[in-house]
Amino acid sequence: NRMGSPEDLAGAAYFLCTDEASWVTGQTLVVDGGTTFR
């Protein structure tokens, strides 16, 4: 396990800025490497 870096979040941030995310509204996007699932 390691602490996340800004680069780890970059993909999610980029996705939210694209047209593919136009239907994503009012959601919490958890980017934690699966920590909350364990």
C-alpha cells in the first residue's frame, strides 16, 4: 500500500472534464485505490 499521488487522481479529473462524463451528475467519485472496498 502507498499514499496516492496527484498523478493517481489525474485520470479521474480528466475523465470528468470530457464529454463522456456529461451524464455524471451529483456523484461522489471515490479514487482511493480500493481502500474503502477492503
